[in-house]
Amino acid sequence: MSKKQDIMAATLDLIHEEGLQSVTFSKLFKRANVGSGTLYNYFANKEELVNAVYKDARMLMGEYLLQGYDPEASLYERFKCLQLNRLRFGIHHPKEYLFIDSYSFSPYISPELRSMDDAHNSREVVLSVIIEGQKQGIIKEMDSHLCHQLIHGIITSILKGYYVQKYPLNDIQIQQMLEASWKAVLV
């Protein structure tokens, strides 16, 4: 890992453990095992650092969302693939998932970064599935971004319970969650 990656990983760890407000550069120097000069070579301030961590997390999530995605599959299969990949990302990268969820609407995140799409345009893919379903009369007529938040919120709620070991996520429960999330947006 490069020094920059060490700093970003330490930032994510500290945010996960203590919350954003508790993260200080002195804690980061110790956690990342770097000097102040090294940190300032990469980031001018805490806001710039947090935005870089957010961008990396969003890019990683975008990669996950489109794994195995087939644009030729049925609307239901595409929806299910996106939701299952969102769940898998949350299971495999809980710190990143919770960071994105907690800070997407924070004033700490720049408006440009908040509205960015990742290199794979995963947000646009999700929105296009919703809009296509609405045009077909399958998915409820509502703002596509609101619908996206609704289905994202279902996964987020499930993952938060999973993180605190409220319940396991076996194959049956995952299928039930996918079906419930699909039915939540059906007409």
C-alpha cells in the first residue's frame, strides 16, 4: 500500500471507530504511521481527505454494483442483480458501505462529489432500470432518485442488522429480502 492509501485506510478506520468529528490529523499520523509532511503532501485539509476517501468508497461500490450485470436480462433479473450486488458490497466492505451511507448527505462531502457517478456509471444503470420499469408500468411512478433511495434504504437497514449480528443472512433470507425490495417498488 502507498503512503496515500495508508492515510486513506487509517481515515476510514478512524471514522468507523470514532466518527468523523473525532478524526484529527494527529490521530491519523499515528494510525497511518506517517509524518505531518507526508499527510500534507497528499491532502491540504481534513475535508479534502474525507472527500478522497468518499470518492474511493463510491468507486468501489460502483464496481460491485455492476458485477455480473447483464443489460439484456429481464427487468426483474437486472433489479435483483443490482440489489444483490449492493448487499454483497455491504457484506464485504462494511466500513465503506457505512461511510457512504452516513456521509452521502453530509456537508463535509462536496456537492460535486455527492452527485458524481462512478467510472462504471452504476447510479445511471440503477436509475435506468427504475425508469424502464416505470415506463412499462411495472414500477411505481415516483421520482427515480426517490425510488433509488427507497431500494437502497432496504438494503441498508438489512445490513445494519446484520452488522450487529441481529440475524444471519442465509440464502433464504437474502432471497426474501430481494423479493421484498422488488415488491416495495412494484405497482
